[in-house]
Amino acid sequence: MATRTIEHWIGGTETSGASTRRAQVWDPAEGRAQAEVVLAERADVDAAVAAAKKAFESWRGVSLTRRARIMFAFRDLVERNLDTLAGIVSDEHGKVFSDAKGEVIRGMEVVEFACGIPQLLKGEYSEQVSTDVDAYSFRQPLGVCAGITPFNFPVMVPMWMHPMAIATGNTFVLKPSERDPSASNLIAQLYAEAGLPEGVFNVVHGDKLAVDALLDHVDVAAVSFVGSTPIAKYVHNRASENGKRVQALGGAKNHAVVLPDADLEFAANHITAAGYGSAGQRCMAISVVVAVGDAGDALVAKLRDKAEAVHVGPGRDEASDMGPVVTPEARHRIVGYVDRGVEAGATLVVDGRGLVVDGRENGFFVGPCLFDRVTTDMDVYTDEIFGPVLVVLRADTFDEAIDIVNANPYGNGTAIFTSSGQAAQKFQRHVNVGMIGINVPIPVPMAFYSFGGWKDSLFGDTHIHGPEGVRFYTQAKAITSRWPDVEYGAHHRAHLHFPTAV
């Protein structure tokens, strides 16, 4: 049986282009390669950017109404192909089908926001800012924009980027993760079916070679990135040095602070879901719990029971709560962190290292792992593990808990569980984190807000999608206008001094 090959999508067609290299795409539940993806050479990136640059010449002039109608059609096609997209994600990433379906729906919400682009791009107008002088402003697209996206949300994260870029009049080159690339090609086909002209949306698969080619390309105006903090720093620095507009979202170590007055059953339920959903492979996963005062022992007992009750299995199995991790390398890395946590002296309350799923013995499964009595110098705390590992720290006071959150170099998301409005208000005002949940463990903003963290979780000055997404993918023009009478009066004489409003 021939191995399936996943190709680029450039200028409206699938192609292997100049690519001679290939990478395996795993079936994480089975532990076997299910396809090969072509890895771009620089010539493939050049071809994709050239197609996007050519398409920009006409796409930038397409009316807002027409762009909006294409977005409406695309949104309808995504909804009609919801199960197909979710199945692709589940098969290549490993997450359970219901979780994959939720990912597609959250991405679709950004498309729905982009459908309102005529309203979002309305400019400003001021009459008579000076005698017979009016002033107004509007926003225009940048040109060719690029998106570099991670494996953990192969539909949703790219949809944080390309609908906003395209609706605002730009063209787009997507470099998705080579670990789960197939969904991006289906998205390209749906765009074409929706009526998007050839070359407006392109997909180039690849590794660092493709990333560097996009960061260096003279015809790429802006780069959006989501991934780990070290790579986010690299992308931001290299693209900025090349004169590009950049938003680079980095890693996270999201804390949930649990106060003694919280409903501990409620908190444990939601922390378990937030910590182990998608096998912990979420930038907004809760990976740290800070138990305050006497909440600790009771909370850890509840978290232990709930972790042990999580059913781990193939993503397509409706009985599964949690699927495998994405690759054998990911499993090895996660297990290594658990090993070192034990060696460092943390208490391993639930050990998922030896999990074997019947009938899927070769799958990349790691069961839920729960640590207690973790300290801030252990690498199970300091590092973004990106796996089903939840660690519990103890704090004597609420102020100490806030200090722990603020001392962490990441500032992506955080949550507090409490029944006190006063405590919640203090928390939201004093933590140095970009997204905050109050009795909500994964505080991902809706599409009509913007997503982004602080500190080492964001490089660049704009968050992603929502209103800041519109600003990122456009640039403003300010116009000062006068239409003089045919007969020039005295007040039309020009002066050599700096003009002032009169």
C-alpha cells in the first residue's frame, strides 16, 4: 500500500514543488507512520510568496462586501466539514474527537468575527479641523503575511491569523506544523470552494528551513507566530531585523490559585479538565496549582481521585477522555520530566508513566501525572512540559500565591478559584498575566476580544485576532484635505511658518 503524501498548496493547487525531503506524520494512537509530508526548500517558499504577492495586486482592491461574502461562505463550509476537520485533527494530533471538534468551532468563531470586516475597517472623519479643511483616516492592508503555527491546534491557531489577514485585504502564506499538516490543506480547499482567488491563501509545509525563508523574505510584510518561548524570541528577533511587523506568542506555565473558601469539588473538576485535556498539550493548560492555606490536602486528594478516573485511549474512541501525545519524542520528553521530578524530591501522587492501552500497545500514551509538594526550583515547575503533568505548590497566604504567579517568567494565563469577590478583584488587579480566569480555568477570550499574554509569553506589541488582529494586519493613513474655490481669497495664501488650525 502506497504511503500518502501531503503536499504544499501554492497558487490554488497542490504541489510538491522543489521539495525533495520528507517527514513522517504519525498516527499517535497506533504508534505508526500514516503519511509523509513534503518539507519545503527555499524555492517552494519563494513560489508561495510570489503567488501571494501576485494575488495581492488584485485582492487588495476587492470590495469589503465581497470579502465579507467570501468569509461567510468559508464559514459555512467549515461548519459543513466540521466532523471531517475534527477527524483529521484527532487522527494526526491524537486529541479526542470531541476536543478536536471544539477546536474547530473556536477557530470558526474568528471567521465569524472576520465576516464583520466592513464594520471593523470603518475609518474616522472630522469636518472643519481648520477653515475649509477636513481630516480623515482609513486602514489599508500590508501585503503578503505569513503564519507559523504549532502542532497543538492545527485548525484553531491558524484561524486566529488567516481569516483576519485575508479579510483585511492581505494575502497569506501558512507554514503549519509538519506533525499534523493535513487540516491546513483541507482549509485551503474550502477557501477555494468559497470563492477565494488563487494565491490569496497558500500552505507551505516544512521545518526550520521554511521558517527562516519566510522570516528573511523581502516580500513578506508581517509574521504571526505561536509556539515555544525560545522560538518565539528567535522569530521576533529575526523577522524584526528584516523590517517585518511581528507578533510572536510564546510558551506558558499557567497557574490556578485555589483559596480555602473555594468550592473544592468544583475547582478539582475544572483543574483536572484544564490540566489533562488534550494530554496537556495546550498553551492555556493549567499546569500548576497553588493551594493556599488549608485547602492543600483536601484539594490534592480530590485531584488524585479525578486524575485516576481519567480514561485514556484513542482519540476516535468515544469513551476516551484523553488521547495520546503527538510523537514518541514527546512521550520520552514528558516521562523524563516526571523522572526528574521524583529525583528532585516532589511527591508523585499519580504516576502515568507506565500506562499501556489495550490494543494500542505501540501508541504514544502517557497517563495523567500529579505531583504534590513541588518547589519553584524544580524543572517540573520551571519548564513548559506540554504534557499531562500537573504540579501542586503550597502557599501559606494569598499574597504569597500572587507572588509565586508574578515571579514566574511566563504571563500567558492564570485562574483563581474562590467564593470571594474581593479576593477575585485583588487577584485580577495584581497578577502580571495577560488572561485571567475567575472560577474559569482556561480563560481564552472570545474572538471579538484579543488573545495574548505578558512577559515571556508574548514578543511584539499586539495580541492576536479580535480588534488587535485588525490593527496588526493593517496600517493607517491620515488624510488632510482642502478643496479651494476657483477664486482664491486672501485666506488661501500659503505661509512659510508651520501651519496651525485657524
